[in-house]
Amino acid sequence: MMEFSHYKLEIYVPESHFEALRAALFRVDAGHIGNYDRCLSWSPVRSCWRPLAGTHPYQGTEGALEETDEIKIEVTVTTQRLAETLNAVRAVHPYEEPVIQVIPLILSTNEKNG
């Protein structure tokens, strides 16, 4: 089985919570690549979802399709910091079910081809 040293996180968040989430990522050293830290990208996206029965959505109404503008944050984390980073994101994210994509990186930017 292949082991991964780095992961890319894609996190979707309302613009109102972008600064708090970015600060939380920086506190746990997410985005540290080689001799650089605080490496992070973001872009505007349009998202939709439908809260199902029993949910308590941050935005929207149970059973109704919701659409809104969000920010997609992309950041690299090490395997050793992954759990800590996910916990930091969840601590400041307003959504009941935050969308956090965890993507293993086969080769990070600071590793050399063998």
C-alpha cells in the first residue's frame, strides 16, 4: 500500500468565515511547503445543497434546495498534521457538515523524483 506524506485539502466555506478559517489553518501550520509557510489558495465558487430531515443547517431550510456563493480554500498538509488540521477546520467552520475534501498527493512540491 502506498503511503502519503502530504494531502491537499479543499474546503468550502461562506465568505463570512474565510478569515477565521484561514487563521485556524495557519495556527496548525497548514500550507507549510519546504522553506515557505502559509501557502494557501482560494477562489469563489457557487454551491448548492438540500438539507434533509433532522438537519439544522447554517443556511437554508430543511427539504429546500439552497444555492449560495462560497469560498473554496486549497491547502497542503503533512500526514502528521492532518488530524490536527481537520479538527482546527471543524472548530471554526459554521456548517453542520463541512465539505472538506482530503486528497492524497503522490508527490509533493518539495519531494524529488526518485
